[in-house]
Amino acid sequence: MSRVLEVENLRVTFPGADGRRVAAVDGVSFGLSRGETLALVGESGCGKSLTALSLLRLVPTPGRIEPESRIRLGDADVLGLEGAALRAIRGRRIGMIFQDPMTSLDPVFRVGDQIAEGILAHFPVSKREARERAITLLRDVGIPDPSARADAFPHQLSGGMRQRVMIAIALAAEPEILVADEPTTALDVTVQAQILEVLDGLRTARGMAVLLITHDLGIVAGRADRVAVMYAGQIVEEAPTAGLFARPSHPYTQGLFESIPRLTGPVERLRPIPGTVPSATAWPSGCRFRPRCPHAFEPCGREPPVHEVAPDQRMRCWLESEKGDLRSEK
Amino acid sequence: MRSDGEPLLRVTDLVKYYRAGGLFARPAPPVRAVDGVSFDIGRGETLGLVGESGCGKSTVGRTVLRLQEPTSGQAVFDGADVFALGRAELRRLRRRMQIVFQDPYGSLNPRMRIGSAVAEGIEIHGLAPRAEIPGRVAALLEEVGLDPTYARRYPHEFSGGQRQRIGIARALAVQPSFIVCDEPVSALDVSVQAQVLNLLADLQRHRGLSYLFIAHDLAVVRQVAQRVAVMYLGRIVETGATEALLREPRHPYTIALLSAVPEPDPAGQKRRVVLPGDPPSPSAPPAGCPFHPRCFHPAKSDRCRAELPLLRPVGATRVACHYAETPPAAPL
């Protein structure tokens, strides 16, 4: 598979109270291939959304992408682009959809016009042609009666319909990569199933790569090829989906799995991860998961190594390198 | 307290309509948020009330507590006819029926120290002499897993999970026997969600509490509820013991809902029912079965379009479907 995106050592910092900059994303690296879905999983504040925004250079001020970071999109150096060259990437080569479609849609314009606007910005077509393409897109994302719905205002549509419109807008420019940040979190499960189905169909049909940001391991299981688990600004484990679910290796990943209530199997008391996620200003030195980790031992005060625990499965942890296999211990 | 076989709470034929349109707007048909809902909750039992946005599940919880006035119906709580009570009696009853909300931040006064927030109910109901209140508050904070010294802090100093614990401590302060938990863990991260679910289970065991647990997440409900009721468009469409209902769902909506829940298991991916369209508006519910426009039951007929199916026992659950004897398989 050909790599369409390569992120290397991404660091995003914010000014802290004492004048020093605090890294909310700290050394994140991953790649994305054509037609692939990579899920970026983690809890609030782990840096997954900031990572996504960095790809489009949309980190809100006073946040800053540090100079040692590298983001390559094909042969373009995303962090070196300015002005028109940057705009040519935003939306055109990397599309993005957010959790809440209502805040990203303009309430005073008809949805068909909002989609057509994107088409006109990126392609040399007539207004009429743009409208026709917009209607086709609405049909592609599963909106019934698309030519009538194109004339609707956002408030006249349900949450699920609005999210479909957002997807249509993101797809209008035929991007190589779609970044979907919690695209179904605000939606009911039956609507969520519809939207994920639409996204999957479009990915297959267009060979788009999808970066799916989510906190829901259930969605990951059904939709992602690979998973990167983030904790406190770092990727702590990365693996093919089947491998990660069969053999979660990092203690944080294991804790996440033991925290989720399930629909099948015996109902047992949940085993939550103790404590809470520390804020970026209070990340401990060494392994950041150490204070909450049931396996913490002496080396964890130092920065843990990233090492391979299975083919194509890596984790950032001292276990296994110094303490033997974590799984055989349990 | 009565100890016979009577349930702690019995709700019969609860209806809540909202008048639509403003003062000067054209008269519109009412929004039928809850349209004839009946259920029981036993002592120490949890009933899960499940459904998607707008199905009326939160309105049921609030109406039972009379935080909103019902349009009609009856709720009997430990022998008291809740909807017939006068002000003073209702206030006494409120001590025994509490609510925990999804967003604890929205229900805490940002300028009030959390110690005072927890103490408020004890003071209002005169449950302890003044001098004993700080000790009670400390014990409550400890019971919900918070450091008693936190009593002097303000709500903004806490994380979402801690605030939810504060909300629970506040509800417990008046020693209730029944708590409506309205999506208490939906806004929390999974690791914190698990902590709060365990806490609610522990409190139930230690204090013999009954819960009406309102949620959209079936896996969460399975974790806490012995029985479950599934709502669609203001009505209960299926109800029964949680395990039986999850193993052998009979209402097409329950089947669709279950199939839509994403399971954290790449090997066990199931056939999903992708329901067409959105739920209809509760101000203009369809005639007959409220689910018929989206139903995929192969036996769907004119009867479904004309006649409202009533809850009746079929198999292991009670189901409101004319064709519950032959539940459909999840279609592709």
C-alpha cells in the first residue's frame, strides 16, 4: 500500500502558567496508506483531536506546532506551506468532519449551496454544474430526495442528516484523506450505524484514506484497519485492529478494555483504571501512565522505549523488555 | 415502610404532552413525549429505561419525580399517590426520591463550595443538627470515593467524574430509597464511566437503593439493570429481564437497536440492521404501530398501519408488536 501521509515526531505546545511551553501532543508518529482506516483512540485530553487539527494546520492559537515536527502529504511538506499552497491542501487534499455538524454548517445558507461553494472553490465548473454535483453528493451520502433537501437550511434537518451533509461537503473536493473527529459521537446508535456505513462505502469506492478519531472501541473494532492508542499526548500502542483486540499489550490499552461494559459474555464487575487522566501541565516524568499503572516498577521513572511486541504491534512501555511477558503474568 | 410484595414504585399509564407553539404561534398538535407508559420498580431493583434521543425516556424520569407535571396517569411510590400530593407532602416525598443528571456541572452552583452543596438537602429537610452536618458531609464524600477535605473546594476544581460523584453524594445526602439516574455516565470517559458504574452498584448494595436508570447505551444498562424497558416514540415497545431481552429480543426496534451497538470485537462483527430514515416527530406519530414506517418485519401488514399493538407477554419478554411470535432476523 502506498503511504499518502507520514507524520513524524509531531509536537504541539501551549504556553504554560510559568512561561514554559507545555506539549499537549508530544512526539506522535504514524503513517496512513491509500484506502486505509487508521483509528486514533483515547480519552479526553489525550491529544487525539489536536493531532488531527495539526494535519490541516488548524491548531488554535496560542498553540504551536514545534519545528522538529514533520508532516508529509505525498511529496508536500505540510508544515512548510503558506498561503495558497496551504489552502490547496485544506479541504482539497485533506477533508475533515467534526463531531457537531450544527456548529460547522452555516445556518443562513441552504445546504446545497454550502456543498456547491466547496466545489466551486476547488474546481473550474459552472454554478449549475456545481449544484448538480452537490445533489449527487447528497445522494451518495444517503440523503433521500436529494434535490429537495439541497434547498433545506441546516436547522430543518435532523442530526444524522446534518452529519451526512458535512460528509458531502468534505467529499466535494474529492480529498485523498478524510479526517473524521468523533463523527458519530453526538448521534443515536441507529443513526451512527447509518453514517459509518456511508463512510465505509465511500472509502472503498474512492480509495480514500480515513483517520478516524474516536473514544469508542466498538466503532474501532468494526471499522478500522489499524489502531493507535493515545495517552497523555503520546501514542502508547499501535497495531492492526485484530492484533490489538486479541492481544492488548500496553497496560493502558488493557485498562480501557477492562473498563467497557459489554453486550455479551458474563456480567462481571468492571475493572476501571484507577485515578483520572492528568492534565498536560501535570504529566509525570518517565512513563506518563505510571501513577495509574498496576504493573509500575522501578524503570518506569525513565522514558519507556517503543518496542515491538508482535509483528506490526508496538508499544511504549518498559514491560516485556525487563519484566517478561505481561500476559503470562496474569 | 411496607415489606409485602408491592413494588416500591408503580407507574400506570403515564402520559405527558407538551403544548406546541408559543403564545402567538398558530395552535399546533401537542408533542406526545410520553404516551401511556407503565412499569414497576421493586425495592433494591434497577430498571433500565433505554431508547434514542427524543423517545421520552428522560421525561418519564422527571415526571415520576414531579419535576414536571404529568398530563395523566398514576405513580404510586411506597403507597403514596405521587401525582395527587399537595406541596408539603410532595416535599416530604422528595427526600426519598432523588435524581442524578448527565451533566453534574449544570446542576452544581459554581459559587457554592461542594460541602455546602452536599449539605443543602440535609439542612432543608432538617435531617441532622447543625453541628453534625460537617461530619455527615465528610462521610458522604468518603462514601462516593472523594477526599473529605474536598468539601471546601468549588465545582470547577473537579474533573467530570469527580463532579458526577459530587452529584451522587448530593442525592444520597437526604437518604433516599429511589434515585432516577438520567444518563449518569454518558458524558464520561470510559475509564471514569466504569468507576461511576461500580460506585452506583456498591451504593445500591449497601443502601438497598432502587434505580430508574435512563440510558441510550444498552451495554451500560446491561451492567446495572436487572430489568429493562425499551422506549420508542413515547411508548414502551418491549420490556423484560435484561438478559432475556438481550438474548431473545422480539420487537423489531429492539433487534435493530441491539444490532447497531458497535461491539468491541473485530471477530464478532454482526449483521447490522440499518434502519431507514429518522424517528417520526412525536407531534405527529404515525397511526397504528409507531414503528411501522421503519419496520423491517416481513409480516408487516395493514394491521400495523391501523392498530396500535399493546404490550403482551410473548416468550420471555412483553412486546408491543402484532407479530411478536415470529420475530424477524436482523436483515442485511
